[in-house]
Amino acid sequence: MIDVVLDNIVKTYNKNKIPAVNDVSFSVGKGELFGLIGPDGAGKTSIFRILTTLLLADSGTASVNGLDVVKDYKKIRSKVGYMPGRFSLYQDLTVEENLRFFATIFNTSIAANYDLIKDIYVQIEPFKDRRAGKLSGGMKQKLALCCALIHRPTVLFLDEPTTGVDTVSRKEFWEMLQRLKHQGITILVSTPYMDEATLCERIALMQSGTIMSIDTPQNITKQFPDNLYAIRAKNMSKLLNDLRHSRFVKSSFAFGEFHHITLKEENTNEQLVKEMREHGNEEINMTIAMPTIEDCFIKLMNNDK
């Protein structure tokens, strides 16, 4: 069963007609954890706003739970949960007051759906009398998720929910999503963090309003067409510059403590290392590397085939 469908959706900014979403199509199955992965300006937020009936597309069609986002917008709003990228709860209200307010809007109560939010609520309950604006980033995130779930939605939209929070809170948040998924909720999450892509069942890699690839994270990395190498030296900045001017190197990008490279021809590793040493690079270390989602994204973005 399919919960979310987009078909040839196009949305442009009114002022300068730059495409925010350019002919995007995909579907999400019931109970699936689906990720939109891409940098700022990729079109992730515009897609979420269209699906949650907050923004009209210029062309194309979209549906949630089999309901059209234009004709059935009132029904959709009662069935979905939406957590925007920016904290949008009432900062002058306490944690408890925010939860009660959103429960009232959806004609329910905290107690009615407590089983759904209890794993999250127990973490913020010690701060229930604190104003929302005084919470830490991680606690704001958990409160926003509770408010998005308070009416037991069938589909949950999370727009860059872990941006700006610490590593521990990011890990805890994804663990909460896995538990929610097991309760049958369809989850669409957007993120600029490539490492979070592997936590989704399927992902869409986005850039400049278009989808470059849709598949499981495992299949996307398997499709990386070249052998990938990690190389480092004493002076990493000089090494990167020399790699980009080498006749042996097909592509080269900084990647943490290493540079990731592909070669124009296989079995030229030793020749490359020799060339780098001739250019004055010291303490060179070069090994085979396993492609990551980030490597695949960079390759797709640069159309390096």
C-alpha cells in the first residue's frame, strides 16, 4: 500500500521563477521510513509544504493516504504530523501547556495517545513546567515531535529535525523514529547530513529542486562505478591541489582526514604516489575506500561518469 505519491510536481519562486521543485515524482509505502537528502536549497522543504497542504504546486499532482493535497486538504491536515525545520511552538508556554494546546486543536488529549509519545515524553517530563523557549535544542526537538504526534498521525513529516542539535540528541532522535516506524507510522524525513541517509529504508538524493537518485542506501553505494581510494599526506591542502592537477586522477574531494579520489586508469596507484612525492608531498598513505552516500552524492552532482 502506498501512503504518499508525488507525480511531476513543479514549484517555482514567484519573483524570479527559479525552480524550487522541478518535475519531482516519487512514492512512499505505508510504514516506510523515507529520506529526502540534500543541501539547503535542494527543494526538500517545498516538497514537505506541498504534501502537508501548506503550499500549492504550479503543476503536477500529489496525494497523502489516497487524498488529493488540493481537494482534500482538510482531511489530510487531520491525518498528518508536521515538524518544520524551525522551532515553531509557543515559546512563552510551558512544555505541558504546548502539549495540551495541540491536543485540544486536534480534539484529543495527552492521555488518549500517551502510549505513542510516552518514550519521548518521559525525557521531557522533568521540564514540563519550563517555558518552551528556555529548553535546550535537543529538548525543543523532542517537544516538537510530541506535539506532531499528539493526534496519532498516519504520516509524519520531519523537516531537518536534527539540524543544530548535538550528536547524542541526533542519535536519540533516530532511535525514536525507529520505534515509531514499528508502530506503523509512515515517516518522511529530510536532512542535509549524509550520514543519516543510511538510517532510512529508502532515500532520494536531491540537488537544485531535482531528484538525482532514489533507492535504498545500500543499492546507491553499490552503484558507485569506480574504485575509490583514500589518500592523505602531511600537507593535506597541498596534496589536494596536486591531486586535482594530476594526469592520473579522475576526481578528488576532501573527505575528513583523507581525500577521496578515483583514477582515470586502474593500476596507476604507484605512479600517482610517485608523482605526489615528486611534487614534495611527504608521509603519503593511500588505501582502498568503501564508497559512502556522500561520495555517491558528489559524483551525481558533478555528473562524473
